[in-house]
Amino acid sequence: MGKINDLCIKHHVFVVSDEIHSDIVYKSFRHIPFGSISQSAADNSIVCINPSKTFNIAGFRTGAVIIPNRNNHDRFYSELENLKAFGRNIFGTLAVQTAYTECEYYADQLMVYLQKNLEYTHVFLEENIPQIKLGQVQATYLLWLDCRSLHMPHNELMDFFLKKAKVALNDGYTFGPGGDGFMRFNIACPKSQLEEALKRMADAVQNLIKEGMLNA
């Protein structure tokens, strides 16, 4: 991140770092907030956080922005006031405060469950759908599946998962250059649902092989 920060400062690029998934980091890895890497990074960035991903409270529509530099802080709030967007949702504020001060036990249990779901997904793909690859996952419950070995353009890939496998995934193509051929897969669910989704995907790929549309 230090190199990214240096490049941004050199080219006068202000950084808005969305760290909404920062609580969901798997064992052997750690999250480093962008603004913590140096004073120059703190002065040239704002960091966005929200407990909605970790604690499943997106309905409260409340997050927070960490702005270390006072000048940036004042400019940010000035724009909010001009847009009549300044104010707090009292229920959301209470939920955020409670999540971050009283619910560490929940986050710890969540990570244990997600770790098991991640490990299950890794093993299942390797043993049953080697055509779909999953790299080393460091954080979040949204996995980046490499489906390029299925040899489908993104629109066909979407139809394949939705209509053949009956599993709704996010199209990697929509995330920008380099996303074509990838799909985003959510494992923040009961293991029984994860097992069913992976089984459907495996069955759909096997059907492609039987139909001669894909090599085993």
C-alpha cells in the first residue's frame, strides 16, 4: 500500500478507502487500514467503515467515515451540509455502537463459521469442479471464482449459472477490466445452502461434459 500511496500523492489522487469488509479477515492474515500506513496516507485519504457486513445490519443504513486530517474533515462535512445530508439515524447509531462495543463474540463466531465454509468450498471445487478455480482467499465472504476454463463469454456464463445450475452469482464482468470470466460467490450462509449451491454447480458442469461442450 505504501507504493500506492506514493503514486497517489505524486499524481494528486485523493484516496477514498472502502474498508467495509475489514472485520472479516481469515487466519494468518491481517487488515491494515490505509490511513495507518503513514502520516502522508492519513492526510491524503478517508476510510469508510460499516458494521453491516460483519453484523448483518445493512437495514439500519448507518456507517462511518474516518478522516484523520482536519482540513479534509471540514471539507467533507461542509459538502454534507450543503447537500442537506447531514444527520444521524438514531436507531442506526445505536446499532453501530452496540455492534462495535458489545458484539465481539458474534464476530469471532462468525469468522469460525466462515472459515469452515471457505475450507469446504476449496475442497469441493478441487475434488468436484476443477474447472472452477479459487485462489488464496485472505478476507471477506465474497469469493472470486475463476471460471475461464468453462470458455464462456460473460453473458453465457451468467445464463449458465442462473439457468442451468440455478445459482445466482455476481458477474465479474461488471467489476471492470479483468473481471471477464470470473464470478463472485457469497459463502455467508448456512452450510446446508452452500452445499446445495456447490452441488448444483457441479451437476451443471458435469452436464456440459456429458454433452461434449467441455473437456473433463
